[in-house]
Amino acid sequence: MNMIGEFVKMVQILLPYGKNEIPVEIAEENLLGIYYPKQVVDQTDEQHIMQFAIQNPIGSAPLREIVHRGQKVAIVTSDLTRPTPTERMLPFIAAELEAAGIPDEDVFLVLALGLHRPMDPEEMQKAVSRPFIQRYRIINHDPSEVLRIGVTRRGTPVDIFRPLVEADVRICLGNIEFHYFAGFSGGAKAILPGCASRETVTANHSWMVYPQASAMRIEGNPVREDLEEGAAMVGVDFIFNVIVDGSHRIVGAYAGDVIAAHRRGCQAVIERGTVDIPYQGDIIIASAGGYPKDINLYQAHKGLENAKYFVREGGEIILVAECIEGFGNKMMESWMREIPSADAVLEKIKKGFVLGGHKAAAIALIEKHASISLVSSLDDTTVRQIRWFPFPTVQTALNEALIRIGEDAKVIVLPQAGSILPKVKDDKVKSEIAIR
């Protein structure tokens, strides 16, 4: 009830957090909007969605016509930090290989780790499922076991995982969503950086400091163009990419040519994931999207990155991310813990690009635009050390933000922040906060 005796209507919202959901209540008069990715496809059975994609490849012959007996076939898929539903996608690829007469012993799966940690046997079984663990050989990508197959026009050495290079056919699985400097995930990213050396990943990612390296941009994006040039040197014969919603249901599938099929999927992500907002909010409550998107801060940053476009200059972002595996990257952690200010982080990255440090620099730019509060499993001392405000619940974080900013503050809620970007009607999205 307010000061003149009128009841304030409250809206309760559940936000993904790890494998669970946590609540927050917001006064209706403060709530500018709750924004989800749009559902732009009918609620068609996901089996039908994937079957249609496989049977109607884009820019390519069907997979069963591409592979031939006697060939060694590599299937590349994501590691546990990505929401790619490998276990649901593999049966469709396996059926095509069977139709082409490829025996199981000529097929192997590569887990595209990039520079993430290897997956253990239990995680492999969960990601791939027991039937395919038993059918196919499964290996973690090793960034030290690579062959150099060329150098891109931008000078990136193309070092790719040796077993993948030596395969006769390469099939890439993945999910497509916004990516803050590669434009979108999916497509050729499974190969580079997914199955590349540390030197290759560092060289490619160093191009993220240019303003053209931004979410939703492909043409002219130096990171995307560089990684696709490098992947083309080893060759991708077929991709199978999907779009998943906040409940991990497959709502779109695209198969075929590594460029043509990927671009079709990117267009669907744009149609689904861009929303109209009247103006930027004072306070943004942004869930990274739950597990695995909030498995660590390195991954949860992607939701923070999108949230920055929804918040006004000087506003506040409340990031909701469990981060059960902490920071997820030692270099990022050391930069965030040990460098005393956002300006100092940005000065350091200008002196020399460092992988992991690039995440700290991207976050530093957001810090200069808005303050950041965090609801997570990280201890309060650590959160304060990285210059953020720790809170045990979203409700306490919101209540404190309303005290700091004012009781009339307008709040935007993003339950799937990593999958959504705004189109602001008064055109005040701060594109200049991308790293330059």
C-alpha cells in the first residue's frame, strides 16, 4: 500500500537460475516490460522440425548423397557450455549416414571445446546419450594437437585439430543465437574457434576490438569473416544447426551448406530475438538464461552484453546467473580481480590483446555505461572485488536499486537476456559501447 492508502499491484516473475527458477516481484507502475524472444514458428513437434530440415537442406545436396562408403566421417558438436541439444540432433545425422551405408566404426564425434576444459565421461554421456556413446568414438578437441593448414588474409594461422583435418567428411552441429562479437553463434564457429589452437583462437578473437565486430552483424564483421575463411580451408561438408527456446525446445532447424544454411538460421534468430521497446530502462533485470548459459561468468557475460542495450546511461543492470563453476576462465578472473578500475582494464587491453582479458575489457565497457549487481553463487567478497554489488536474491537487489535510482525508476526484465536485443523507438541504443 502506498502513502495515500492505495494498493500497489505487484507482478511476480520467475527467472531462470541454474537448473531452477527464482522469483522477483515488481510494482506494476515501475514495470516497463518483460521481454522474451518471440515465438515465430508454430509449436510444431521438434522431431518434425528437424526431419524437415534434414530432408530439405539449404544450398546443399542431402547428407546421404554427400558421404560415401570407405570415408572417415567426423561429426563436430558443442561442449557443455552451449545449449546445443546434441542427443536429440544425432539420430537424424545417424539415419543419413546409415542410408549412405557408412558403418559406425567409420564415424567419430569431436567435442568442440575451443579453449574450454575437456568434458569427462559422465558429461559426454549426458550430452551425447548412451546409445551414441556405444556406437561412435567420442573425443575431446585438443588445442595442442593441431595441423596448420594456412593463414587467413587477416593473418590468423589456421591450426585445426588433427583428427578433424584427417577426416574425409566434416559435419558440424550447433545452435544459433546472438553472439556479441561474432554476430551469431553456429555455422563455421564449430571449426574455428571450436576445434582450433590457442594461437588461432587468440588471433581470430583479437579482431573483436573493432566496432564492426558486434552482435547481429555478419557482413563486414572481421571476426566472422576471418573464422569462416579459416574454416573453409579445412572444409565443412554439411551443417545441422538449431534454435532453442528458453525451455531448451527446438523451435528452428537449418541443414546444408555451412554459409547458406547458417544465414537462413541467423535471419530467424533476428526475427525471433529483436523486440521493440519504447525507451531504455533505468533498471534491467537480466537472467543469463539458466544452465548452461550461466554455468560460469565467462558464459553469463553474453546475457550482460545484450542487457547493456536495454539500459540507459547511468542506469543499473541486475545480472541473474548462478555461476556454479565460478569465472570459467583464469585470465578473465585475474584481470577482473586484480585490476582496480574499468579504465585500467581498458588501458591494458589497448596495450596488447589477451584472450580472457578480452572478456574483462568487454565487461569494463559495460561498467562505464551502467552499474552492475549480481545474484549468483559467488561469494560477496569476490563480487565486490570485481567492482559489482552482490545480493542474495533478485528482490533485495531490485529494492536497493530502487532506493539508489528512485522509486519512479522504470524496470525492464529479460528472462532470456542472451537471446534478445532491442529496437529502441527513440533510437538511443548506445552502439558506441562496443570495444573499439
